Amino acid sequence: MHTFAYARPTLLAEAVALLEAHGPDARLLAGGTDLIIRLRDGSARPGVVIDIKRIAELRPSIREEAGCLVIGAGTVMTDIAADERVRRSYPALAEAAAVVGSVQIRNRATLAGNVCNASPAADTAPALLVHAARVVAVGPAGTRRIPIDGFFVRSGVTTLARGEIVTAIELPPPDRAMGAVHLRRTRRRGHDLASVTLCCGVDATGVTRIAYGSVGPRPVLAVDESGVLADPTAPGAAKEAIFERLFADASPSPRSMRASPDYRLAMLRVLGARALRIAIDRLAQA
């Protein structure tokens, strides 16, 4: 393993200062489910690893503030999947958190880490996009809130500035009833990166939000406001035309070992149609 310095700050300001000073030569350690693997295989060679688990502001928490549900940066997937508030108001996120890695991984992996890793295959990203989440980041210039759709750039790259640390993920209160679901396609059951991951949300006004990942350099959010997708009586041909528009930004890599581009594009449409039916059914039961 590559030699690196190790810091364990107890204050958020101290961690921000360390991160600003070292810039891209620093890596944050929270759950460590991605970082430890990369340190071992040599794909990450930081000069300093900053362990943020002892910082009070980043400790695990799921709390309500100003009508939002706020998930602290240290909160692990197991707790998110089990939380009744998440399951009730943001069901697709609970479903996504429940399939991240293995049980052992979910007991360590944090939602903030999953977002900051910016993997196109991140299971939670499509659900966060559909539920219009915001990333709360603290840095040298203070605190800012970043809409999740403006957070991802490409694989491994976000819009975080130098010295910024994600302290929480905010989920705004639903302003209308919504049926939502998270689906994924993998090579096998159990612990596996998704070949396609998708979330669909249909609200009471007929707006359909579909977000998908693992089929391009970043997860994508597409919205249909026509009401056609949400209408169970709409002709299939009309829905297929809208799906073609919504999935236009899908561009799977031909170099991936998990699945071919043609397979991924085909499964994207299969999962989209399946998720739409489930979301409509859940909306009717809301």
C-alpha cells in the first residue's frame, strides 16, 4: 500500500482547512468502502487521508429541519433503508439504499460518500434526482446548497470546490403525492454493480420524473410534463416516443465488462416501462 499521512480532526473547520491546504492530494475517509479498496489496489495514491468520523457535525443522523428531511454525512445505508420517514416520503431512496453492496457494505457505506464518489452506477443517485435532493457543502467560503442535478459532472468528478466537505443531504418535503420506485439490472443477484439503474416518480399532477445511471458518464434526470406517461389509458406508441426522448442522453461505454451498450439501452427501456407501471400503481395507493 502507498504511504500517506493520516489526520483525524475533531472540528469541521479543521477538516476544511486540511482539505483546502492539500487539495487533490487529500482523500476523505468516512465509510471507507470505496477508498480502502482503492488504497489497496493503488488506484488512489493520496498524500494525506483525512478521517472525518470524529467530527460532531458529520455524525450519523436523520432529522427534520424546516420541513426537509436532512440526512447527515455519516449516515449509513442500513439506517436510511430502515428509516420510516424515508420509506414513507422517499420510498425510491429507501429501496436504492437497501441494495447498495452487501449487508456489510451497507453497514459502513454512507449516502454522502456514495454521492461524492460520483460513480455513474451509484444506486442512490437516480432516487436523489427524482426526489430533488440538495447537497449541503461547507468550505472556506461558507455553506452552500447544491441541487443534486448540478452536483454530478462525470465519473469521479463533482462541482465541489477546493476545501468543501459535504455535511448533509437534504430532501425537500413532497408538495404533492408521488408514486416512486427504484429498479436496477445486474449480472447476478446480490452484491454487484448495476448494468442499469433507474428511478421513476409519477406525481398527482401527471408529471413523470425518470432518472437513470450506469449508461453514461453521469446519472441523468429527464422529466415528462405532458401527462402522457402518467396516463394508464395513453397509447403505447405515444409512450414509446416519450421514452425515446427521455433516454436520448444515454451513452453506455463500449469498454465496460458488465454489459454491452446495446444490452444496456434495451434494458433501460424495459426497466423504464416496468418502473412507470409500478410508480402509477403506487400513486393510486397513496
